[in-house]
Amino acid sequence: MDLATAIRTRRSSAPITDEAPTDDELAGYLRLAAHSPDHASLRPWRLVTLRGSDRDRLGEALVAGFGDEPGTPAAAKTAGKALRAPLLISIVGTPIAHPKVPEWEQIAAVGALVATLQLVLFEAGYTAIWRTGPAVELAPVRDLLGLAGSERLLGWLYVGRTALEGDGPLIEPDVTGKLTSLTTVGQPVR
């Protein structure tokens, strides 16, 4: 698959089957994705994989963090969020003190890594859905993942093979007015 096709056709598609890349395959995909933009090559990130019963442990941490009463339908629904894919990749921003690379730029580098990893996984036949939300701030979740005080959980990639054949027609994004030139501020570039 060429790059333009991968970019145009990549989707965050559910449902996902129980097939996921192995740790060795994932390491290879990560080596490719690590070529994404990263000022000073700081690699201000780390990834934590969750498979099998590790996903149950995350579900328990979510239940505890949200204060759901164990054994209730609400707790089961919360815990089930960690089981939506066979592989969850926790995305952890690890800011590094640097005189020329501010923290915001390092977080942008994490975003670039994740977007590139999603494309690499897609090209390999996997769906990778980036999920975020208030769970990234929960103390039991942070503790489970072993996050240091300065680290930021930026969500999870839910990875597996898509169970869908196609995902509807491709719609080109409308970027009208999103590209201007300084000499014509406010006027679109054609």
C-alpha cells in the first residue's frame, strides 16, 4: 500500500477481532514510527502494552478510579472498556528537561509518533483506535501503569484486526480556509 492510500483509507474502525501484532512485530512497527518528527531526538514517550489479563487489571483500575460499585452493571460496563481490543497500548508522555525543546513540543512529538504508528499498523492490516478521556487522570490507572509524577498518560491505542469489510465511502476532508499565506492573511491559498 502506498503512503497516500494508507493516509486516505486509515480509519478508527470497530469492531475489532481478537488478532493483534506480537510483541516482536510491534517492536518493528515502533522502530518505523520512531522516525516521526522529534526535535533533538528526545523520544519523550514510552508505551505500555496490555494483553490478556492485563486488560482485566486495567478494567479494575478504571472501576476503582471512577468509584463504580464492584459487581454492578455500571462497573461491568466500565471494566469492559479495557476489553474492546486484544491489545491496548498505553501512550505515556515522558517530558525531559531540555533548554531548546519545551514540554509542549515534546507532547507534539508524542502525537506525531502515535499518528505514524497508527499508519504503520494500518499498513500491516490492523486498526489502531486512539482513545482518551478522563480515565487518563485516574490515580489507580496511573499507579497500575507505573507513571511517575511528571509523566502524562495520553490515552490508549486499541489495536486489532478490523472485523469490517470497508467502512463506507471515502470523504475528503474540507480544509477550506485552513491554509492561508501571510501576504493575504485571511485569504485562502488556492
